[in-house]
Amino acid sequence: MLRARAPAKVNLTLHVLGRRADGFHELDSLVAFAGCAADALAFRPSEGLALSVEGPFACAAGDVAGDDNLVLKAAREAAARIPGLRLGRFSLVKRIPVAAGLGGGSADAAAALRLLAQANGIAAEDPRLVEAAAATGSDVPACLVSRAARMTGRGEGVAPLAGFAPLAAVLANPLKPVSTPEIFRRLALKPGETRSETTAAPDAGLAALVAARNDLEAPARSLLADIGTGLEALAQTEGCRLARMSGSGATVFGLYDDQRSARRAARALRAALPGWWVMPTMLR
Ligand code: C5P
């Protein structure tokens, strides 16, 4: 049995540069990965391809072990590119909230590709795996790298941030799923339309992060008022340097100077936002 962690992704910044002719949006985003919020994936090579799902968020998205689960999609995309790839049985423990802007499904898919590579004696950097990642979903190439990186294009451009200093953070989610396509639709960009302003922060220093933004925050807030509530509650916690939404929401996060402040803020948030999922973590 082989095992892999699938850490949650946080978009520290997310600038939408325009809408492409194929409907996808051109992005420029700094992402980092959570030390404490992660799904767990196990793999046993065998004939065929199967998936079982358990854990606190196993039931959150309906038929989470169904055919469109990104673990199965990633495995099929890899098998289509790598002749003779031995597949098998995956078991997934879902601890990351679903449809939450944390790339949980993408992290699972990337973990599946890493496990398939390991089981088949394929290098993790094999271009066929990277292609399979991009074909599985926009966030999967970044999740394959699974450390702080700048994401460009639809998500296929991934440049690790050398010398990224880990950030103490608190993640908070109201446990209400948000549809990513719906949030992008609300931006209402026309095919081929570009935005002139905007490049993401060139580095992940706090001042640069503060100067940047998440362009999906306004459309997501217009859909779900809890996002505004969460951002305001975060901003009020002691030592909060930045409060922002991740991905297309609804997860919001705060950044703090150290782990102690983040843990203290998490305690305050659990009291302020009953029923929310709240997780202090290092982002790296
Ligand atoms: O690639 P993925 O399947 O994760 O994307 C989900 C949806 O998010 C897409 O169908 C699209 O509506 C939107 N999206 C986008 N531009 C991106 C990434 C995602 O418009 N770069």
C-alpha cells in the first residue's frame, strides 16, 4: 500500500487577466499549500481502477466516489498517455471541505498521479504526468508541485517560488459549497476580453501580497454573504495582517506573524463563527 498527502491549496493572490476564446480565464495567481489541511490518499496496484471515499467530507459533494471524481479522471488521463500503466485501487480520506476554493479535488488528483508514478517507476517530473495533470483540471499542475508557486495561463504555468518563507494562516469556511463556473460567469468577461491593469504580486512578501487581490472575491461575495462575514471576522482577529478569499471561495484566510497568533485567532474565530470549519496552518 502506497500513501500520499493531498494538501489544500490557498490562492494568496488571484488576478484574472482576461477570458480566452475557449471560455477559460487567463490567471496570474500565487498559491501556497497547507501543512495541516490535507486529504489522505492510499493506493494498492491491482487490475482495473477503483476508488473508495471516507472521512468528514466524504458525503459533502453527493456521489464523491463517482466516475467524475478527479482521482479517477487523473488516473484515466495518465493511462491514456502512458502505455501499460498499472492502475489499481485508491482509498481517499476527505478532510478538506468540498467546493471550497481549496483545490481539494485537484490535490487528490495530483496525489493520485504521484502514487501512480511511484508504483510504476515513473519520474514525478515525467511530462506525460504533467500533461495528465493539466487535462484533469486547472489547479492540478500546481497541486502536483504542491509548494508555493506562481500559477499562470489557465493554471498550466507553474513556477515554484524560490525562497518562499512559510506563512502562518487561519483558514475558515462556512461549509456552503460554491460553484467555480458560476463565480467565473459572474465576472461577465466576454470571450477574448482582456483587462489592462493587473499582474500578480511578483513575490510573496507580505507587502506585495497585501497590494494584490483576489478578483473572484467580489462576484463570490455577491453570491454568498457568509464570505463577507468571514472576512470581517478575520480582519478583527488580533494580529491579522491580511484577510482574503481563496480561489472561487467560500474559504477565507488570514495571515499572521507567527503560528501562535494564528492559533489564537483560530480560537477567536471558532467563537465568532459557530458552525464554520476553522483551521490554523502553515502555508508553504
Ligand atoms: O479546470 P477546472 O475544471 O478546475 O475548472 C472549473 C471551471 O472553472 C471551468 O469550467 C471554468 O468555468 C472555470 N475556470 C476558468 N478559468 C480557469 C480555471 C477555471 O474559467 N483558468
